[in-house]
Amino acid sequence: MPVLVASDLDRTLIYSAAALALTMPDARAPRLLCVEVHEARPLSFMTETAAQLLTDLGDAALFMPTTTRTRKQYQRINLPGPPPKYAICANGGHLLVDGATDHDWHARVLARLSDECAPLAEVQEYLAKTADPLWLRKQRVAEDLFAYLVVERELLPEEWVKELAAWAENRGWTVSLQGRKIYAVPKPLTKSAAVREVARRTGAELTLAAGDSLLDADLLLAADRGWRPGHGELADAAWAAPQITALPERGVLAGERILREFLRDCRGTRPV
């Protein structure tokens, strides 16, 4: 039976220039491969070593990108290795099969959201009413499923985020602060539910996962084994679980380490 590898992308396997964390001397910095271009500009990177590891992983397991990105944002990414058969976008709202949305899965997700949490419009209204133009740069809706804000992080009051989280909790939503983005996501909208569906379809007996943010916690807990990097919301909170390994690496080198761990477990060998 195949091994299913479900991994978050941003700040887990791929990194913006601001998130690379290249703390070593310039002459010792790793060679980087651009894996995303947006509006004719390079946007996301991984090390060349990580690119080769990901290619090898595609031959050893069923690799499935698992992201909060919208489908359009995901499709900008050009990962090395064989094209993934499955991908999860919009935090589980869309399950892609050979690049196309599985409409039955999406309908099931919409039904759960309707039954179990406050409507998106109520959350949008609250965000518009309480966000301060002093630090708010953009307010967006993703796939008509969840909302997010782009903010000036250094001006963002910590107390406002806490108040938003408490308000959202009472309405069946969760809040995640990732870099310059604040996500408000319905609790039933999870990566783990979509991963379980793919595991069921493929007959996978072993699921491996990695992620860095609060929105990845359910994904990690649903896996047989998981890894989190030394940066991100989960690391900041010292989040831990029995089957999860907390790695010391931060930035783009954490992505490389995660891929080494995936390959080691797929092959049942010592670290590569």
C-alpha cells in the first residue's frame, strides 16, 4: 500500500525571500531554486537539495501538497518532481484530482459549513467593522470559504487578535496569524478531513505530514507521524504531540530537513 505524504507548502516546504532565514555567511548560503513566479517576479523558493529530495519523494510515496492557498494561488507553484495526483487547497475546501476540483467533495464541505458554523458574511462584517485602517492593508475572501487580512505586523495590536479569536471561537471559527496575514477559517474546514478522504481512496496505510501553523495542527494529529519546523505558530507555542517531531531548523533549511525525514520514513532507512 502507498505511503501518503501530506505537507503544507508555505514556510514548510517553500519559502518567500523574507522567510528564508539565511543566517549563515553569504558564501555558505545554499543554492536556491525558484518554484513560484507572480506578476513576473520570483516569489517562493526551496534549496536545490530540497528540490532533488522532493523529486525522489515523488518516486517513493504519494506526495500531496496540502495548503490554505486558493486554487489559483496553488497553481502558480511549479514544484519539482512528478505532478501530484492529489492536492488539497483552501484548507481542505477543495480536493484536486489531476488538477481538477472534486465537486462531490466540495459539496460535502459546504454542507458541513452550513450546518456547523456562522456564515462567512457575518465574519466579513465583523472584520470590516473592527480592523483599523492604520494597520490593515487588504481584506480578502478565499474561494467563498474563509477570510483573511493582510496587515502591517509591527502595528497590529496583539489584543485585537485575541479579541478576534474569542469572538470567532463562539461562532465556530478559528483564527491564525501567519506572517502578515490573519486568517479566519471555519472550524469544520480542515486539511485533516481531506487527507483522510485521500487515504481512504488510495488505501494508504501510513500517512506522514508536516506543517508550521495553527491551521496545520489537525493535519499533524491526523498523521501517523509528523514534523514541524523550528519557526511558525506551532513552534512559538511549543506545540507538541506524541507522534510529532519538533525540528530545530528554521527557514528554508527546515524544508530540506523535513523532506529528508519524509524520505527516511518512506524508505525505512537511516537519514539521507
